[in-house]
Amino acid sequence: MAAMAAKAVRDLSGASSLIELRSVNKWFGQFHVLSDINLDVKEGEKIVVCGPSGSGKSTLIRCINRLEEHQAGDIVVNGVTLSNDVKNIEAIRREVGMVFQSFNLFPHLTILDNLTLAPIWVKKMPKKDAEEIAMALLNRVRIPEQALKYPGQLSGGQQQRVAIARALCMRPKIMLFDEPTSALDPEMVKEVLDVMVELAGEGMTMICVTHEMGFARAVADRVIFMDRGEIVEQNEPEEFFAHPRNERTKLFLGQILHH
Amino acid sequence: MSDDALPGGERRQLAPPVDESGALGWMRKNQFSSWGNGITTVVLIVAVVWILSGFLDWAVFTANFTASVGSECRGGGACWALIREKYRYIFFGSFPYEQHWRPLFAVIAMLTMLVTSADRRMWNWRLLVIWGLGSFVTFLLMFGQIHIPLSLFLTIALVLGGIGMNLRKAIAEPAEMNAYRALAAIGLVGLVLRITGILPAWSLAIAPFSYVETSLWGGIPVTIILATYGLAFAFPYGVLLALGRRSNLPLIKGLCVGFIELIRGVPLISLLIMASVMLPLFLPSGTTIDKFLRAQVAVILFAGAYIAEVIRGGLQSLPKGQFEAADAMGLNYPQKTLLIILPQAIRVVIPPLINTFIGFFKDTSLVLIIGIFDFLNTANQALVDPNWAGFPGEVYLFAAFVYFIFCFSMSRYSKYLEVELNKGTRR
């Protein structure tokens, strides 16, 4: 695979950290959902996070753009330490794009308006420029002809590709994917993964929560396995899949790769 | 099936079967499909015909349209001559008789304003122009004279300049921005000078007609003004209350919940009486607020609390993902609320919202309790004339008919809005 070849020669040791998590802890009531998470993400690095449901992987990436608030530890994104300051949070969200499991497109706006909304209102970009960027991105995700339709008129795969384009419209430095293919019919998974592989090839920094192990093998620099709120094991994908060290990792991989 | 396969490998599309049963077939299928259904249909038709014929006999065939005094009207049929005699009073109340064209045109101006602003294509800056112009014409006709104080002009300049400076930032040309800055500066400096007393208390007098005070207003213009401005102000106010009720700040949340529960917990009549009787006691002596205005404010407060609860239903029906997506894009709270949340929430609650509007249009008739002559009250007063005593049915039926026209229009409009706003978005 070409993507794999490209990845093999990439050396990230000199790159600076875009995201740093230092002993991050979070509780939902009494439930310890993130316990002592330490994570460094370098510029251009692609990370796949996997683990059983309830292991805290979605919560982890939702903490990075403050959709969830962590209760202890530090999160530094693009040099800015997350705090309760609204300006601070908005500054981080401008640099971090997010794609959700359930797409979360705005159903009352056309596809084009979905894409141009944030550039126009958050970046104060002139409407014409925003529309140019939006159309270029719709071309890239291969659905320019749907620009004037509403989200409800598109298939799930198309909606998710629009959601990716919408996040890219803000020219983010980091993209977070929260199980982007889990709500899709099987025949639509590939069209979304193709877009994500392309994006990875262009050097975007990505954190993907996903169970698409083929995608992890092809794209990831590092695969992280989480269980019960902890990072249990992390490694390069070849090593991770071929020789998992932890018993829990072995069990999990056995369950999802059994067929 | 192999028969359906075309040479190209495509499957032949079959047309749906055509219903060829015709009118008789439709009757048979829908009205007389069994003995029970047949009997029900016949019984209902007989009942409807019987009731309708009785009503038509009273309202049309034996009715009196021409009597000049009530005693000529004793034939048993409806006495529509009463309406003919009193319609000017019922529609316009005690407004000076020879000036009745003024409330007539005020009503026309308001209906024009409402109908044009019902069109979705007008929902932009045009709406401000329509309402500004419509309200100006309405109140100029009703009052006859309007004095616009200097401070109002200055406030408008300040607000327009401020809005322009904020909303058009980074979009406008430098010249346009300078115009906004100048406008805001003139407004601000002027207001300061006016408050400190350096500028005199000048006002622009527009006085083409004789002055008619609000206590002489009556009939249909009063009902329409109370309902229109009551709901026009109650709607944004209710939206703010609903948003406040979902606020994370305990003080704001507490105030909103307290207000909503307090207002919902008392009858509108008691609120009207409080506004009419008790409020003047609290005001410093010498200051008076027009009774009509006080009733209007009471209606706004009351309607606001109900609208807030309807809107809250819409807010709660939105999936959490919509809020999260807006947050993740970096939209701030006002942007998120105005661009993403409210447009969707209001769409969802159009039927209950219009239901509330219709209820309030009719509830304005309660102002008769504090001596304001709305449409129902003038209709009521028309019965007082001893020459025409004894025909309440005709008058109330007429009043009901007029109310029905308004409410039914609103109901149809609600239907139109639902279809219009959901164009393309239906799954």
C-alpha cells in the first residue's frame, strides 16, 4: 500500500508536540472514566485509539476540545493550556476540528451553509471566500453536486464526508474523529475511510477513535489501547497487532479480529 | 423474475395500480363498507342536515335585515338589523364618529403589516422597515398626533451605529465603517448632552389630525393592537426566558424559573387588575402611565411566560450533538443560539406556538374587566341600547365570527409555515 510506504519513512522524532496530556483525570460522578492519562501527540502524527465500549476513549478526545471538562491534570493544545476561560477554549476550538459518530450536521442549513458557517462567523471571512473554500473541500470529498441540498437528503456516508469537509473549512491543525464510521451502513464505510486516508497522506495531525483496524494498519503511527479509563498499551501498528503484550489487549484483539 | 429483466440487465419498473372505482366505488369503500358504517353515515348525515336547516332558517330565511328598531324584529328569526345599525360602534367603539376612517385605515395598515411580514422572503432587514412603517402609520392614525422626542432620534442613531460597527466588522468597507462610527458618536454625544440638559427638550411634532386619547379607542383596532404588539414583544421576551431557564448560572436560572412560575400561577385577570389598580399606587404621585399601555404590558408579561415554556420544549427536543457540533466549531454562545439552536427549536414548536398565539388573541378580550373597549367589549356595549334590547345571540355570533376569521387565518398560516420551513429538510 502506498500509504504504508509513505508512513514507513516518516520520522517524527524532531517534530514538536501539538497536544500534551499530563496526568489527566476525570470522573462521571463516582465513575473514574479517565485515570492518569499521559499522551504526547507530535505535529503530523496519526493516532488510532481503540478499546471496549465504556473504556473512556471518546471522553479522552472530547476533553481535548473541552466538550468534556477534565478535573485534574493539564491539557496543552497548540501551546495553549486548557482552562475555564471562554476565550481560551474558543481559541483551541478554532484549531481543532471534530467529526462525530452521528455526523451532527445542521439539518436546517444547506450543505454549503453548513460548511461556510464557522469561517464566516468565527473567522469573519467574507462570504465569497468562504464559499470558494467550501466548494474546493466538497470537491475533495467528492460531493460538490450536493452543495445546495439539505443534510436529510444525503446518505450517511455522504453526510459524514460533509462533516469532515465542514471541520476542514476552519483550516484546523488537528482533527479529532469520534468513531466516524460506527453509525454507517457497511457499504458506506469505505468512502469515508478513503477520505480520511487521503487526509492523513496530506500530513494532518489526527486522533481517531475507531475499530477499523485496516485503517489503523494503513495510516496510524501509533495505536493506543484503552481499557477502564487507562492507556493499557501503545505501539506501532505492526507490532501492536502482531505481538500485543498485555492480556487485556490480546483479549480485545481476539474479540474484534476473530473472523 | 426473468420476465422483468430488460436486455440491459435493468429491472423493469412497474407502474402502481390505478384506482378506477370512481365516486360510487369511493362511497362504497369509505362510507358503506359494512352495515355498521352505513348506519353511522346515514345517521350523521340526517343529524347534520337537521341542525343546519334549523340554523339556516333562523339565520337567513326568517331573519330580519332591515328593521330600524328592535321591536320590529320579533318575527322569531335573527335580527341582523341590529348589526347593521351598530356595526360602526362594534368595530370602532367610542372613537369620534366622523373620524372612523382613521381606525379603519389603522386596521388596514396593521393587517398589511402582518400579512407582508408573514412571507418568509421578508424575514430580514425588510421586517424592521415593514414594522417601523406599519406601526408609525397605525399610531399616527389612532392618536392623530405624534411627538417624537430628540432623545429617541439620538438613541436610534446610537443603536444603529453600534449594531453596524459590531455586525459588519471585517466585512464592511472603511467608508461604511466610518459612517457607523459617526452615527454612534453623534448618538452618544447627543444623548449625554440631552441628559445633562445642554440640549433642549425638543421634539418633532407630526400632527395632521385631531388628537384622540386611548380611553376613546375601541373595537377591532384595540384587539389587534393588544394582540399584535403583545405577541411581538412577548415572543423575544419568552425566548430570553426559555434560554435563561436553561442557563448554567444559578441566579439567572432562578429568576427565570421564578418569574415563569409566578406568572403562570395567577390568572390573567388578576394581573390586569394589578396593572390597572395597584401599579399606580406604587408610582410616585404625578406620574401616570396610560391604562392602555399598562394592559399591554400585562399581556406581554403573561404571554411571555407561556411562550417561554413552549420554546423550552423545542430546546429540549434538540439532540445534544447539535450543541456539541456548534461548540466544537468555535461558535460563541450568541452565535450558537441564534444560528443553530433557535432556528431548529422554533421550527419544532410552531404548532404549539401558534396555539398559544391563538389563545392569547382571544384572551385579550379579558381587558374588558379593567374598562378597555376591545372588540368583544364594544359588541357587549352594543346590547345596552334599550331600543335594541334582547338580541345577545346575534351580537355574540357576529363577534365570534370575526374572532374566528382571525384565528382560522393564524391556524392556516401555521400549516403553511410548517411546510415552508421544512422544505428540503424532511427525511
